Amino acid sequence: MQVAQVIVDVPARQTNSPFSYSIPDHLADQIQPGMRVQVPFGNRKITGFVVGFSDSSSFNGKLKPIADLIDLYPVVNSELLKLAEWLADQTYSFKISCLQTMLPGGMRTKNQKKLIAKNEQVCQQYPEIFQGQPEVEYDRQKYNNQVLAEILNLQKAGDIQVEYDLTNRARPIMRKAYRGQLNDVQIDDALKTVRKNARGQIQLLNLLKTHQNETLLVSKWASLGVTSATLKAAEKKGWVASTLKRHVRNPFLRDVAPSQPFKLQPDQQAAVDSIEQAVVHKKDQVFLLEGVTGSGKTEVYLQSIAHALELGRTALMLVPEITLTPQIVGRIRSRFGDQVAMLHSAMSSGERYDEWQRINQGKAKVVVGVRSAVFAPLSNIGLIIMDEEHDSSYKQADNPRYQTRDVAKWRAAYNNCPVVLGSATPSLESRARAMKGVYTLLKLPHRINQHALPHVSIIDMKTELAKHHSALSTKLADAIQVRLDKHEQVILLLNRRGYSAFLMCRDCGYVPRCPNCDISLTMHKNTHTLNCHYCGHKEPVPTVCPQCHSKRIRFYGMGSEQLEEQVKDMFPTARVLRMDVDTTRKKGSHEAIIDQFGAHKADILLGTQMIAKGLDFPEVTLVGVLNADSALQFPDFRSSERTFELLTQVSGRSGRADKTGEVIIQTFNPDHYAIQLAKTQDYEKFYATEMRVRHDGKYPPYYYTVKLTGNSPSENQTASEMFGIMNFLKKQLSPQAIILGPTPKTITRIDNRYYYQIIIKYRKEPQLKATLDEILVQSQKKQRQGLQIAIDNEPLDFM
Ligand code: ADP
Ligand code: ZN
Ligand code: ZN
């Protein structure tokens, strides 16, 4: 008899190895690794993943049987099961968390299932399952064991398709749509009556001609450049009529026209050739594709993917968080059409499940997605691409704390395929590996069409502030005016890292702080509240200082909202768009802003980091960075690297087409090397300078790092436990290991728990892994007393 090995859903060290369960007879041939099951555990029933089988002969005593199946087919394939093992080990996390991470969000909870007959015949042949309906709800209570076995067999044979019902999946989504009410003659008449400068109305009327008898969703109209305000006005005039239309879930919000591959430039061709060689010869080689913004990296990705597809293999392309997707996904879809599946965090769980399902069934051959897409159930991968490989969104901050790059390399080794890491500003770690020959360096040193890099100037805000109190320096304000006069576009970046608007009393200096956390509260103008960004605490904005009763309590610092107000005041005729977390909360609003700006319906786009990346607008000839150095103040050794990256990237937004661009960077540290070198976009020199800094400070890539964080409700307890851990580490590790701390974290108290951390820097510590595992086992025992320990391997955040 076979015994199933099950990882149970109890995140604890003791349950991190599989438990054995016997397999009831009716499931003996059906159960497969990667399926979820219900098993008895203590006196409850819990879920678990079947990860393998073993022979019962090695087992003494009576085994409890598996109680029931949750999945009717494996939801984690054999590759991902192996990956989960490795990931748990790498990230010091529980196997169950790793397995759950691999499923699309909505599937982590219990779902209803639907059984769909492949054809009429199947439906008629199995009345005990279908009762003559082509689709039935899966209801375990209704089936005896024999019928269940039958269902599983049919599923395996492909005669039944099993679908998971995710919340809101069954409910059709209704959206507002408009339909034209005029014939050609009436349209021409209407055109004669509208004002010449009513551009929106003229556009709508012209579109009504080509879209007669079509009912288009508001989102579709928006993609054609017609706002909902224009539509509402048109409805009043009787030009269009509104209805509700069923919205078909489609993560690609707009249609994309097919595109043809470009004839490659010599550097691009050389890169594609090397990558293709590795694809053909199934080598798990890692390439670092280093190319300035606009050097044609994306075209290299697209043509390399095409080669993988020609060989019948699939491709995985990873991009940073949503900021990049709309434009890049458009380009990929225009080349590969419906073979593309997309996975990102702004999609609903239903959409993500649909895409996941298409990938799992082998219908999608190219997957584009953010960090978690690295777990896409693609098989036969021929190429993995990581665009903007340096981006910090590739590191997951919570359990399992994985670095996407490492997972990508693991999957490449498993699938015998190459990985391409692309960036204009590679992480120092990757570039150092390329210098050592661990990665193969491919360079694209020229911008396509030899477009000159934009001219960059640096403004010292110390001298500016002595003159006036505007957020915009005189030079930047003048430059904006010039662009407005020439009808060109401007991007303004507000670096919001570690930057927020807080309240302060001008008389006594009082700053309202969160009662639960050691942090000042952030002013939210739209809700008129003070919010804590860590625990969610909210309170009304005081009008008098609670400390000295002065009325001069005002807010300091600047958010994008205040910047927008200032800019509108200074340039009353300019059309200004703002893009930040507040204006992009609603689904599709990010795309809408990009579309609007792209169609030149606004003159100035201002926003946070979100606007820095990947966007390609030919009419933008000026980029202004308002506070280049707010990240430089951070007590983090990567702050120079981040600043350099951000400035280089945002500068790349200017002058993408025929017009030469200009960049103006405002800073309080005009002489800092990260800012000076961003001026010339000199990555090589930055790399050399920064490597020296890292060498002297014993930081990555010269040293490996691990961060241990401990927290508990008592500061004493946290501190004393962390000192205990430090002493243990000192005993176990070699004298060459550098152990920093324990120190209180920058924000020591969050939600009334106290946080301390230890950083370990090391080059070679064979005992480290075992030591950290031991610390976790020991800390589990103390969890009852409220202590929590987290280990972050190669952390990106040191505060
Ligand atoms: P990157 O990804 O390095 O920023 P892109 O791939 O976006 O660069 O290329 C910049 C621009 O040049 C894009 O508009 C792209 O369509 C165009 N382009 C890329 N490769 C070629 C080529 N070989 N010939 C002509 N145009 C190209
Ligand atoms: Zn006061
Ligand atoms: Zn708080």
C-alpha cells in the first residue's frame, strides 16, 4: 500500500516536514502530487498539499487516512513542488507558505468548483455526474466514492474540465456603455454647430461615423480618446445613448495592433544571437543585458522570445510592479497576440485565475508579469527575461522573502534555458558577477537612431531657498514655461521615498505622532485625517496645538497633491495630470492617465516614482526632479545606488524621439557622486566609485548579508532575546563574520511591538545555514511568550 506525504497547513517548524497519511482505496489511483487534500490533524481537519508517496512498509503503527480531496487535478506541478522545497530552505520559511505563494490569490481560499463536460456525449454518458447539464457544480456530498473516482478519471482523460469559482466570478460585471444615435448626415450637421476648440466633441462625432451601430464601453471610448464627461454631455444632446453592457473579463484593457520585428542594430543582433545560441543548446546561461534607456533592450527581448517560441518552447518575462506593464505588455501583445498571458497585482482575482488557468493548460506560451509571475505554471520554458533587474520590487518583503532573480535562475537550471537580466543600471551584485564571468555581459551602448542623451543640469536648492520659497527653482520654472509655449510636454518627479507631509506647530515644534508606533502621522488632505502608514491609525487634523494651544499648527513637507496645487498656481493655463498612489487606486486609472498624457491631453505629468520607469512619450522634452536627494539621507548603504538608478531612469524619459531632451535636477547635495554621475548617465564610473565604497564598508557585493529581526510586546524581552541570539551567532560563526547589533530598528515600535535587528556580513560561513535554522527552531519555542523572529537572506532594506 502507498502512503501519501502531506505538507499540512500549520506554519510551524514541527510541521515543516511531510506527514504520512494512508490513501483510501477509492483514491488510490487518482491522487497525485500537487493536489490539495483534507487530512485529520489532532482532533481537527486541516488542508495540506500532497508532495509525494512512500511505501508503507517503512512505517510502523496505524496511519490515519486522507479525509477528502480539495483539488481534482494537481494545482502545483512537479517542477514547482521541487522549487517550493528549495525556496523554503533558501528563505528560512515554511514549505506550506511557499506552496501557497505559488497559487493565484483567489485559489488560496476554499472555492466552489464547476465540472464542465467536454462534449454532449460525455454529458449523456454520465448522468450520475451531469444529470443532463453540460456544466454542474461540484458537490462532494452528492457523489459516492465510486462517482468521485469516475470524475477524477474523466478529468485525467481530458473529458471533464474542472474550474474553480472565484468570488464574483459567477456574477456578470455590468459596465456603462454608449452607442451613437446619429446617421452620417446628422453627424455632419452636428459638426457644423460645435465650437472649433471643442476638441473632445469633434473627436467623438468623427468616431461615431466609424463606430456606427456599436455599443462601446466607457473604457473603450477612453482608449479612443473620449472622456466620460464628453460622453455625458453628448448624451444630453441626444448624440449618444447609454446602456449597461456585460463586461468580459479581459486583463488587456485595449486592443493592440500587430507589429513586425525591427531590423536589428549590430549590437542588438549580437545580443540576440548569443541568447539564441543558449536557447538552442539548452544552456542555463545567465546574460546581463546592459543598455542605456532607449537602446533597444525590449526589441532584444521580443526577438529572443520569438526564437524560443519557434523551437516550441515557452517564455517568461518579468517586469517590475505595475508601473511598467501597460506600455510593455502592449508591445509584447502586438508581437505575440493571444499567446500572451499577463499576471500582475492590479488584476482582480478572477482575472488572475483565468490567466493562470490558460498558462496551466498550456494555452498561453508567453507570460508577462510581476514578481509572483516567476511561479507561473509554464512548462517547457525556453527563456526567462527579467527587465529592470535592479528593481527593488523583485524582492518580496514578507514571507517567503525571496529574490525573484534567484527563483528565475533556479527555474532556468531546471528547464535548461537561459536567463536575460536587463537594465540601464544593473544592480552592483549582477554587474560584479558579470565582471567575474559568472554572467555573460551583453552591452547596448547606443541609443537607437543615435538620439543624444538629454542635457542634464543640477540646481543647488540651498541657494534657491535663500531666494524664494517655491518648490520649483527659477530655472525649472522658466524651462517649463518654454515647453508650454512650444506645446511640448513636461514630467515632474517628486521623490517620495521616506518623504511625507507631516504636521508641526510653528510655536513649540510639536509633531503629532502615532500612539502605537514611533513615527509621525502623515497628513491626508482628501480625507482630512492624520494617518499612520504602519498600523493604519487615523485621527482628525487638530486646529490648535494640543501642547501649547497655538493656532499656528501647519503641515510641512510636500506631497504630490500640494505640488499639483503649486504648479497649477504658477501655470494657470497648463493642463496638469497627477499620478501617485491616490490617483491610481482605481483599476484602470493608471492606464487612463498614461493614455491621456500620451495623447497629449495634458502638458504636465507630475507624480512619484511611478512615472520614472518605462514610459515612452515622444513629446516629453523636459523632466524635472524636485528633490533628488530625499533618498540619500537614508541610513542604508544602497541609497546612492537607488538615487543613481532613479535619476538615470527618469532622465531617460526625456527626448525619446526626435526632439532633444532636457533634465533639471534639484538637490541639496549637488556634489554627491550619485547625483554628479547621474548627470552624465555614466554607469561605468558610478559602478567603479560605488564598488570602492562597498569594498571599504564591507558591503555587498563583497560581502553576503543576512538580517535577523526580532519583535515582541516588551522592549526588554526583544532586546534580551536578540542579545542571546547575537552571542549564539558569535559562538557558532568564524571570527571573520561581522555581526552588527542588536540595534533597535529605525522605527522601533510598530503597533505596540518592539523591533530589534542583527545584521550578519560574511564571505564564507559553512556553519551559517545550520546556525540560523537552529535559531528558528529555538525561537518557535518562545513564540508563546510573544517573541517573533524573522530571517531575511540578502535583504534589500537595512532599516
Ligand atoms: P529600451 O528597452 O532599451 O529602453 P526600447 O526597446 O524601448 O529601448 O527602444 C527604444 C525605441 O527604439 C523604441 O521606440 C523601439 O520601438 C525602437 N527600436 C528598438 N529597436 C529598433 C531597431 N532595431 N530599429 C528601429 N527602431 C528600434
Ligand atoms: Zn505648539
Ligand atoms: Zn501606527
